[in-house]
Amino acid sequence: MSSNLGTLFRISTFGESHCKGVGVVIDGCPPGMALTEEDIQPQLDRRRPGQSSLTTDREEADRVIIVSGTENGRTLGTPILLQVANQDQRPGDYGPMNEIPRPSHADYTYLLKYGIRASSGGGRSSARETIGTVAAGAVARKILQDLGIEIVAWVSSVGAIEALGIDQETLTAAQVDQQEIRCPDPAAAFRMRSLVAELKDAGDSVGGIVSCVIRHVPPGLGEPTYEKLEAKLAQAMLAIPASKGFEIGSGFAGSRQRGSEHNDLFTVKGNRLGTLTNNSGGVQGGISNGESIFFRVAFKPPATIALPQPTVDFSGRPVTLEAQGRHDPCVVPRAVPIVEAMAALVLVDMVMRQEAGKALRYAKG
């Protein structure tokens, strides 16, 4: 199993949805940086369950503890261990489903691969695993903020309902969090919230899209050919549970355009070249060009639903599954901080790799 991400800024997450706890080990964080639990907790609060009527009813405080890697509120340059306890565990909710693979869930594939699986809550395939990612992402964001890099994600669609009129160059996280659905278009947010509430009552679920912008990105980030910036972002985003699609810049819509329409023409911006449009999404040739990076991540409807589903058990016998447990009717409101965290982890690692490359060039003269 691979639970690691990054080259110079490296993380390794651990834990299952119903074990004693989850967390992350961070290796490669620079020494001397101010870091306490208060720097990390706000992002975990944005991700945690039970924060609104639109999410799972599971109640978890998700209080993070820094176990190692800091002293007197400063990083030591040694591995940082962040841990969160699982408190509201109900593995008994999954007893009736021990012999039934949930449709579109990872029960069947994990059993095929490992010959064993966590029988409650999906184990490592549960979104609870993302606690470690979000905690590590909060540390990465502190480094990026010192460089002036900003990351803002938001819900841009739920089902067929789309947000309109979003200015991605001025949007703030505070504006996003004003709506519990995390859509900054109030009219669309109202319709989204009504749909999710309706489906939660009905025992069903719905998918959606999270959009993300990364502003003030220095040019030159990315490691062609096989670790292009957009490739690393895609890898990170598609590692998030329930994600099913990634597109950057114009994405698939760009395939319907002509080159004369799609090309980002150059202009002068201050002391550097810039582009008049940003169909490339801030990345060209796998390398950041200094424009804002913009991408979207599609999430499927949560697989575990309460509606009766005719299926078969692991032995192939026909059964009707009515799933128990507490699950999100739509993951995108809680996916917003996860997308931001993944983006931060990719960006900080690429920044470090770029700076290391510069140091080597300078050393050689």
C-alpha cells in the first residue's frame, strides 16, 4: 500500500475510519517555523463531520495533537507526527454489511487485492483518512503563505446546479465559508442546500464539483516530463476519496476550440511577460507560468446510501442491501479543505524542488 506523497516535503498518512486514531508523519518541514496545534485545527474544523445538517451525523471533535517535531512552538526540522483520535466510533453499524460488498464502494476491491479488509467504515478508503492530509496541508500552507501564495477552493456545482459569477481572482475563503454548502453564489447555494437536504432525508446522495485557484504562483514550478505540475496536481486530487475527474484551465471544453481561440497571447505585466487569457490554467509544458493556477475536481455521489439496493453478497447470493451507518449525502462541502490541502502539499514540494535545483546550478557556477 502507498500512503506517501511528496519528494522533499514528504507525508505519510495512517489510520482507518474506526480504529483508535488517524494522522500523518511529515518529513522535510524546514526548522525554526512557528507551529502549534492552533495553526492546524482551523482546517480540520472545516473538514470534520457533523459541522452542519448537510453532512454525516457522526460527531467528532477532530482535535489534533502534535506528538513530535516541535519544541517551544517551533519546528525542529525532524519528523512531525500529527494525530487525531477517533471518538465517535460505531463499528457495530456495519455488522449487517460484513458479507455484502457495498455497490461502488471499495469493499470488494480491497478484499480482492489484500485478501482482507477493514469491515467497518471502509477502513483506508474512508474519507476519514483525509484528516492526515488536511493536517499536513495546514503546515504546508504556512510555508506557502510566507511566500505570498494563496489557495482558495469552493463548491462550483452540486448535481446539475452550477455557481455563477464567481471572480476567482478576488474570491476569499471567508466568502466561501459564509455558506454551509461552501458555494459563494448565494442563489445557487440555496438550491444546492435544498437538494442535498432533500436527498439526505430520502437516503440518497449526489455528486458535485470543487473548483480551486492558486494565486501568486512563481513561474518555473514543475518537473517535466513525468512530474509536470498539472500531473502532480491531478495525482493528488484523484487520490481524494470519491474523486472521479480532474481538469485544469479550459479542460475538456478547450478540446472544442480552435487554436486561434484557445491560445493565451503574451503581454507585459510589470517586470515580466504574462498572458491576456488563462486557458492554460497557469501551467504550460508542465511548468507554472506565473499566472493563477485554476483547476476543477469532480466527485461522485457517495456510494453508501440508505435506499434498498438489489445486489449480491460476497458468495454471489442475491440480497437487498439497506446500508447502515452515518454518511454524507454529498461530499463536496467537506472536500473543499481537502482539495486546498492537497494543492498546498503539491505546491510546497515543487517550490522546494525548484529552490534545490537553483542551489545546485549556483553551486556549479
